Amino acid sequence: MVSSSTHNGSGVQHVVISDDIAGQRLDNFLLSYVKGVPKTRLYRAIRKGEVRINGSRTQPSYRLQTEDNVRIPPLRVAKREPKTLLSRDQAREEDLNERIIYEDRDLIVLNKPTGIAVHGGSGLSFGVIESLRAVRPNEQLELVHRLDKDTSGCLVIAKRKSALRAIHSLLRSGQVQKTYLAVVKGQWRGGDSITAPLLKQVLQSGERIVRVSEQGQASQTDFDIVDYFPSSTLLSVKPITGRTHQIRVHTAFVGNPILGDVKYGNEAFNERWKKLGLERLFLHASQIAFQLPQANAPLVVSAPVDKQWAEGIKQLSGER
């Protein structure tokens, strides 16, 4: 139980923590103490400093201590409206916060949804980075790396220039480990590794495309089989180099294009599964790992797959 709770005229509560609450995480305490308030609203209140411990800002993971004074702002439960995750024309802070899977003073790791560009351009007014900047105007946010529009998963955004420089240095020296999940057509025939060189080209139509070519840059992608399905294979993929469209081109090169890839994929295979509702690109950046110079241990962040991906795997594994 809580030792005491006081209110002021503005609706702010000040809660003094008792011995039996001590040791609990701040976010878990708030979820049980303030009933019915969405998690995203609570985390936003903590991040903005509306929730304070003994007058100071803190993190959701803070462990409460006996006699801590917790400031809790008035948190109203608003009627939730139907929403889209990120739109071209507006950014919604709640939508973005639901996508944040890790954050500290240096960086944010976002679980980017499929179908959303990482930045505006090519007719898109808003991408992920513009959306984040719109709801966090006082922060200097920069993309650390990119994901294709239709690829979902781990996307790192730097909050400090020093962090941006540090991770870029790690990327150049091959000290950032990225792992993807991919569903490819047919039984995998590419072995443990593909080293076909890749060359960027621009077609007469202006479309940019990547092909395997002896004149291309050295490229390596490593593969592990996760599961076989009747007409496809689920792979764990580690790009050793970081070329444009590398995973998509390497898998297509050996005859196992990624499900839902409209640029490098198999049209008939895609269309067959599209009719059953599988319309996304089945490529997901499932994990990223690296260690900043000042850190005591590597940072390893994993991004869960979305509902459409999970339902797609059920269909693929259960086909007859």
C-alpha cells in the first residue's frame, strides 16, 4: 500500500512510497495506481517530466525507494479514436511512442512498420524521422541508418551528434550486427552464405535497381534456416556488408525471392498469397546489436513481428 497521497488544486497527486511498494518499477507502479490510463500516456508523462521522483525526472525502469515522493499529474482517460500508425500528412505522438522499443539519452530504437518510409521524399511529405521531429521539436534527431519502405523492424535514431558519429564509426568497421527474418519462395538453395557482388543501376524509366554484377561492390549475406514450409522457407539473415537491397537481391539471385517483393520477387508467387491477405514484404529487421565506446556492455535490441507477419506464418505453415 501507499503511505500517503495528497492532491493540490491542479489535480496533481504527491504519493509517498511505503516499504511494501519499495523495489517496484515506476512504470509498473503507475499502471496499477492510475487505472485505465493507456501505457503510452503514462510513458509520455514520465518522459516529459510530468511524473517526478523527489522533484527530479526519472526513467520508467526506476526502482521505487521507501519514502520516495512521486509526483503524478492529472491523467485523463480520453476516448480513443481509430488511428493509422504514421501518415503522410501528420505525426501522432502516441503512435510513435507505441513503436519505440528502446530509448536512452543517446538514441531511440523504433520498430518501424512496413509501408512507411524512413524519411520524406518521392512524393511523401512525412516519413519516420519527420514524424519524430514533429512531436519532439526540442530534440536533434538524426537517422543512423535506413530501412527500405516496406521492410519493418529495428531502426536506430540518434538523439546526440556524438552518438550518431559513434554508431557510424561502428557501422564502417563492421561492429554493428543486424539480424533479419525473411520468408522466401521455395526450398532454400543459397547455402550458408552468398557473396555475389552488387551493382546499382538506373533504368531508362528512372527507376533505381540493384543487380548482381562482376563490376559491382563486394557483398556478403549469411543465412540460417529457421523453418521449412510447403512452398517457402523462413530464414534468419545476417548482412555482413550493407549494400542497397542486398538481402532482396541475393535471395532472388539464387532463385528464392522474398515473399511480397514487387521489385525483385516472383509475381505469380506474390499474387497467390496476396489473394489470401499476405500483402506485405516479408522482410523484418528483427535485431540490432552494438556497443558504444562509453558503454559497459553491448546493446542488443529485438523488434517483435507484427500481427500480419504472425498470421502470414500461420497460413504458410498450414497450407495444403
